[in-house]
Amino acid sequence: MNGARRQFVRTGLAGGLLLSFCGWLNAAGARPFAVGEREMLAAIANALLDGALPSEREARRRLVEQTVDAIGTEIAGLALATQKELGELFSLMVLAPGRMIIIGVGKSWRSASVAEVAEFLQSWRTSRLSLLQSAYAALHDLTFGAWYAHPDTWEAIGYPGPPRGYF
């Protein structure tokens, strides 16, 4: 076996072990987010929604926290297998080795700048690996779904709310 194949096998085995460990940490089923998951999701929401969020710090923080709470509600409504996959992804992203090696964010999620998080998200969105593109799409869709489902955001996009009188 040549060196490139050996490296490929070693990398695959290491990745598989890391994912297995992450799956063990996060059992399927609705559960509250751990502190690290909340910080990671807040950093991602802050980056993805940067242009839509207010610049005033406290209002921005409040809306990001609402979005993270709504992401938890969204996930609770998904199939258990999907919840488990998201739990594995979140564990991988929260653990320092995963955050530094796979994502490329050396700081804690709380300390990472909007630009650093946006850079990692862009790299996943445009990655050659479909797995990273899928992970980006999941993070994007969860964040934007949570954001636009909240009535506080409707006025800014001109949505008058659900039709009245039909139900």
C-alpha cells in the first residue's frame, strides 16, 4: 500500500472514531442545548444573519438568543435519526479538536469574530466535499428557518403574517 493510501485510511479511521465518540456524547432525542452548543449556534447565527441583525449590541444578542432557541424547537420536530446526525455534527463542532482541525476556528466560539465564522461557513458552502456542503446547508436552513419563523422579523421583510379568518 503506498503512502497516500495509508494516509487516506488513517484519516478515515480517525474521522470515524471521532464521529463515533461524538455520537456517543449526543444521544438522539429532544434535549436542551449544552452551553457549548448554544455558543456555537449563536456564533453561526450571528455570522449568517449579520446583515439582518441590528448593530446595537443588546438587541442583536437578544435576537440571536431567540434564533438559537427556535433552532432547538426546529430540531425537536425532526426525525430522531436526523436529530442524532445533528447532535454528532454539533459535538464535532463544539469539541476543540474538531473546531480547530476540521472547521479551522482556533478560538472558542464565544471569542470567534463574525468574519472568522463567516469564512469557515463559506469554505463549507463551496467545499468540494458534499458532506461539508450538506452540513453547511443544514446550519443555514436551521438558522434561517428559525429567524424567519419568528414574528419579530416579519415586518422587515414585508410579511404581514399568516392569513386571518381561515382557521
